[in-house]
Amino acid sequence: MRTATILDHLALAREHVARGEGIIERQRTIIANLERDRHSELYVSQARALLSEFESIQAMHIADRDRLERELAERSDSLP
């Protein structure tokens, strides 16, 4: 992959990670509000399941970002 392409993909991966952080934080707030307001455990468990999905997706975004950063660093290390 060309360095320019890696940089483009890395920028997108970083954007995904940043967006994911916000989504996860909002979902945690939703869960806290549901628990505080004593909503049905069904709603709370569904909200928790959704949070778990968001966290799994976030882990993939982080792994992708880290892989691209390593690939970019390896290219930089091999330059004369």
C-alpha cells in the first residue's frame, strides 16, 4: 500500500475511534439514566447489549488504527 493511502486510511481510522468514543459515552449515559429512572430491566439489558456491540466495534477500530500506525512507522524506519 502506498504511504499516501496508508495516511488516508489512518485518518479515517482515527476519526472512527474518536466518533466511537462519543457513541460509547452517550450509551453509558443512557444506561445510567435508565437505571436512575428505574426503567424496566429489559430496557437496561438491551442498552447494555448495545453498549457491548459498540465496544466490540470500537476495539476493531482501535486495532485497525494501531495496525496502520505500525505500518506507517515501519515505512518511516526503512527510509534512508
